[in-house]
Amino acid sequence: MSPALGALRRISRDRPAPRVPGEHCDLCAQPVADVHGHVVHVEGRALMCACRPCYLLFTGDADQRYRAVPDRYLRFPAVSADGPAFDALDIPVGLAFLFQNSVQERLVAFYPSPAGATESELPLQAWDGVLAAHPELATLRPDVEALLVRRAAPGAAHEGSCHLVPIDVCYELVGTLRQGWRGFDGGSEARAAIAEFFATVDERSVDG
């Protein structure tokens, strides 16, 4: 048993269940604030709310079942999401997030849809070509960080962009879009939510 997992079990045993309503830590059942950290259950691909003590148990780089989601935002001004390297990925929509799945030992890609996060069924072997063209993207941490890719359709008001973001942020975007999705392309409410989301991401980002 890892030291972190042993400590987690002691916390779960010693602390009583919360007696107040609201969100709670999925690891030890203690109440958490509205703004709190998350950890990823690597094998189950579950995103779990975490109190600060539990979150800190899994912030290292050790190979373990749970990994804390870091709060890192990077932009890559020199990377063109509309360039030929990303064309080769054959992602079927203009907005997707990609992350390294350490259990499957491969890169996976998801995009928002009315049904939630939908995995791209297309082969992603071309990722090696993307890294060859843009080696700075190799900083992506497995399981807990995602490369958020937004491509520009003809006549779009925005330019293509690439950001490295915490994985939980991507699923928050998916949930927001799912609630407000209208019609085939999401509708005006979804487009406004996307624009607001990317404005926030860009504000938080530093150059990678």
C-alpha cells in the first residue's frame, strides 16, 4: 500500500461523516467549499471532489491510483490550431480536448456534444507529428491536464488557439454546454458560453 493511500484510509476512518448539507470530499466525506480541488481516479477515469488535506496527498508525481489536478494554464501563441499538424488529427469538430490516458498508454480526444463528452473514434497516431512540429506541447501531464484545441471555421470571429488547462475545467465546459445546447450546432447560448469560457482561460494563462 502506498503511503498516500494509507494516510487516506486513516483520514476516512478517523473523521466522521459531514452533518451539514452541501458538497463533500469524495475521499474522506468532509465538507468542502464551493471552490475546491479535484483528484482523478486514474483507472476508473472518475473526477472526484477533494478537501485540501486529501488533495495534497496526491500532488506528487508518484505512480498512484489518484492524482491531484493541478491549477496550471498555458497558452501557446506559436502553435496554430488551424495548421496542417492539427489537420492530420482528423478531429471532426472545431472544439476538442486531448489528454494522455496513462492506463491505455495513448492520447485520447473528446469533444462537447448534447450527450456530454464524446470520444473521437478516429485514429490519433498523427499526434507524433503534432509533437514534432510543436515540441512545447510535450509538457502535458498525463490524466490531469488537457490540451484544449479550438479551431476557426471559415468566417469565424475568433482565431484558432491551443491552451493547456486542468482536466476538470474541460468537463465543466462540457456540462455547461450540455445544459444550454440547442439545435445542431449548440445555438447562440452555447456560442456565448464558449466565448466567455475562452476569455477566462486566456486571462488565466501564461505563455508556455
